[in-house]
Amino acid sequence: MSEEKYIRPTWDEYFMEVSRTIAKRATCDRGRSGCVIAKDNQILVTGYVGSPAGLPHCDEAGHLFRKSIHADGSITNHCVRTVHAEQNAICQAAKRGIAIDGATLYCKMTPCRTCAMLIINCGIKRVVCEKHYHDEEDSIKMFSEAGIRIEHLEDSVQTYADM
């Protein structure tokens, strides 16, 4: 009887799996996403998508939609009730006094434009995403100009209901 040899996950696979677990705490069912910021193969902070502390969650109060007009003229609905997982992780680092300069950020999809700007200003050097984001062009361009490596584990685009 031969046993299959166990293959340890890579660091990227490991941290992405942790971000999927963190996402289980998310309070918006449209994009239950989590984020891990790690450096030197150690987790520094985590975050998940959710409303600001003390405010109602999408899962309780419903979504707070606003229409977004994109560069190509398309219009989508965007839930604005929550703070993104990347933003919450960065806030946790600030709140706890944890330096994230030079770290790698792991997240569900390409960060939005606002998250990308925060990531750049925090000194994060690498972003690893599970999937692409439908409105990622600005983020990809800014990361390139800022010298931040962005990698996607899948070529698929994250989809949402009620866009």
C-alpha cells in the first residue's frame, strides 16, 4: 500500500487560505473577503469586510447601494456600508502600532482604487490576489507606477449579484 506524499502549501497558498478563513467573519454577503498582511513569513495583521465598529452590518440591515459610473460608461451598484478587508487590515496595523512597510498583502481580488492608494502609501511591496476585480485598471496601473508587484492566483474575475 503506497501513501501519497504530503505536499506542504507554499507561503502564498498558506496565507491565501488564512485570508479565506478570515473572510468567514465578513458581514457583507456580496464580497465576503478577508485580508492578511505578512512579512518574513509571519502574519502581522488581518482584516475582513465589515461595517465600521458599532454601525449596522449588511447581514443585519441590508446593503447600502450607490451607483458607480465607470470609465467605459457602464453603471454598477456598489455597496458602501462596509470598510474593505484591506482597509480594515491597515487600520488594525495602525491601531496596534504594527509596521507593515515592506510587507505582502493577500486578498480575495485586486484591490479597488482607494485600497490601492492606501497600500502604496503604507509601503507594502507585493500584493497577492485570488481573483481579478472587474474595475481594476486604475489599481494595476498605480501598482506598476509605484513598483509594487501584483500577482493573481486565478485568471477569473470576481462576480457579484445585483451589480
